Amino acid sequence: MSHAETSDQATAGASPAVKLTLMTLTTMVVGSMVGAGVFSLPRRFAQETGVAGALIAWAIAGAGMLMLAFVFQTLAVRRPDLDAGVYAYAKAGFGEYLGFFSAFGYWASACVGNVTYWVLIMSTVGAIWPSLGDGDTLIAVVLSSFGLWAFFLLIRRGVKEAAAINRIVTVAKIVPILVFVILALFFFEPSVFADNFGGADYAGSLFNQVRGTMLATVFVFLGVEGASVYSRHAKRREDVGRATILGFLSVFAVFASVTIVSYGIMPMAEIAELRQPSMAGVLEEAVGTWGKVFVSVGLIVSVLGAYLAWTLMAAEVLFVAAKDDDMPRFLRKATSEDVPVPALLMTTALSQVVLIVTMFSDDAFNFALDLTSALSLIPFLLAAGFAVKIALGAGRRDAAVAGQSTRGELVIAVIAVLYTAFLLYAAGLKFVLVSFILYAPATLLFIKARREQNRRLFSPREAVICVVSIAGAVVGVTALAAGWIHL
């Protein structure tokens, strides 16, 4: 069972009777991580770094994301009362307003990430239909919009149909990737690999090479927290953490392999010029046209499945937040088929807006990819920060294990905080400001939820955070209007 299938159980079957096993939770994590990102890795890395930088980048990303995976494992055990993953952890650790921001940021990240799927599909088809360009032309956006709303109607009818489609894509997610790695190893040229080791002239210093790849690694690992999002449906709470670790380790080796073996097929500069999905271009160089067609077909099927999975998960976040009174009440409504239509509609609408914005970006796919990663960093940082508080003894609910040493947990949580803080730095001011442009207007939803409950709108601390977010949004809009930053 893949992520979308478990998503349909979690979203449609919100009843306590639905219980997910360790294997199901693990496949949910794997399914949510394997989507569009892996097919774009060769070009994205080659644009920034050579073999040495790629190895360092994956070592940092692997260690950092593993620490985050351990954080989710720890929180699942220490706070078994919390559901919905990153959103619930941020709320418990830092208050309702930051919890709301975490929920909104995670949801927005999923919506923007969904746009990368349509851009990549159109770019893939654009190889034989040039008017689609790199997925950012008017006709490409129109066709993507049609697909966007077709999926909305599909899920609106009920997720049984959605799950049936996803059974087909389960194999398509994995087979093209494994075939790519095996064939690339067979056609691997050591001399080409050696020439790519230090990076091309345009790559810059090793530090800048590594920094330039960080957001790409975040994007492909999004979904590592997937099991925690549906933790309330787990048969055993400890399985949430185990599934997170198993799922992460399963895909880490695959993602790193896709990147590294590509350097043994083509010169770095040529990989950097490939159209997306670059994995198809690398395999075409190795085995001919059929390799490109094979990867392209597998990608389209896989990406449609990933889109379905993340749409369901995004709607689940809004739905759960609304049930906890942290989003307006209209978002807690669901049909007789247990589909949260208002949350699903908002999810599709935001994806539509971002899809239109991609027409004005210099590189539609990389823009959507980087923005997705940047939006996810605040929720991850807050979850890691909450883990630090738990390790220090604040806010724990597990009396049975309260006497155990938490020194190791504290070290892991601190490393996770430092890693996500470094990622915010690596993202750069551009994507931080663009994130604020999305975050600030979202406060209107928070205000509406508070008014529905006849509660004070902001505490003094929340008011300060609100002012900072609005100021960041103003600076972001000004920078875009003045041309200081470009999409």
C-alpha cells in the first residue's frame, strides 16, 4: 500500500477503526518522498556541484534529515497525545499562533510542491510538443490547470477512486529509478566521473557548491514526516517513529545513488543543460532513445500518484487544524463520503495561483521546488525546537519513561535545529521573503478562527510575531516590485 492509499484511509476514514500497521506507515513515508524530485536530481546537482560537493551535500543532508527523522520518532513516543505531526508539535511547544503558522506553512509547502509535479509533466511532454516549453508557457499552464481541477473533481467524488488509481502508480514510482541506477552503473565511465569530481569552472567554491544543493535535498526528503501526520491512525504509537526511520533509510540510498552515478555518464556541464526530467536525458545518453521514453512514462505515472498523495495530505492538515479550532470552522466540513471538500478546494486554489506565478519565473521548476522547501523549513524548525524542550523536561507526557536519560535526545534535537537553521540560510533571503508573502495574509484565517471562538485575537508575543511576518511580507513585495529579487 502506498502513501495515497493510506491517505485515503486517514482522510476518508477518520474513524478510530482505521489502524495502520508498521509496514503501511513505512510505505506511506516512502511513497510520499518518491515523487517529482528524484527525477530532477542529476541536472539540479550538476548546476551547482561536482562529485565531491555532491558527496558532502548528501552526507550533510542525510545526517540532518536523519536527525529530523529521529526527532519525529522521539516526539511520537514522548507526546503520544499529539496528532497531525508537525502542526501539533509546533502548537504544543510554542503556542497557538506559531502552531497555526506551522500548519499553514506545511499546507502551503504541499500545495506549491504539487505545482512542481505539473511543471515537470509538461516539461516532459514538451520534449515532443515544443509549445509546452519547460512547463511554464501559457498553454502548459492551461493544461496543468485542467489537470489540477480534474483531480479535485476525482477526489471530490470519493477517495476510493483515487486509491484505485494509486495502486497502479506504486510500481511506477520505484521501477524506473532502480532501472536507471542499474543501467547507469553498467555504462559507468570512470574517466568521466573523475573529470566531474571537483566540479566545473562555473561551480564556485566547495562551500557554495554544497550550499546550492541544500534546498534540492530538502525537497526530495519532504514526506519523511508523513507517518507523523497520520499518527492518530497508527495501530501502535511507537510504529510511527520506526516507520519514519525505515522509510528515510530506504530512499536515502536511492536518491544519493541517482545523483552520483549520473556523473559517470556525462560531463557535468552537459548534465546541467539537460531539460527536466534530467534523469531521462542521462539514461538516453547511456542506452539511447528508449531510455528517455522509459523514464518519461514512468515519471508521468509516478508524479500523478505523488500529486494525489500530497493533495490528500494537505487537505488532512487543514481539516485537523480546523477540528482543533486553529483554522476557521468551514474547513472542518466533509461530505457523506468523508471528503473534506472546503480544505480540498483551498488546496487546489493555492496550487492554481502558484501555477500562474510560474509563468513569470526564470526557471519554473526550480522556483517551485525551492519555495516548497523554504516553506517547509519553519514547521521543521519548530518541531525540532519542541524536541529540545521535551529533552530538557518541558511538556512531557510519558511518565513511564520520564526517568530515562534524554541526553542523546537533546543532542539529536539540537543538531536538527542547527541543520534546519542552516537550511534557512542556504535558502537565501529571496525565498524567506517570498515565504513571508504567503505567511502574512494567512493571519486572516487565524483571526477568523479566534473570532468564531470569541477569544482575544493575539497575545503580546503573538502580536510581535504577526508584526514581524507582515513586515517581512512588505519587504518581500517591495523587493519583487523594485526588481531586487527575481522569481
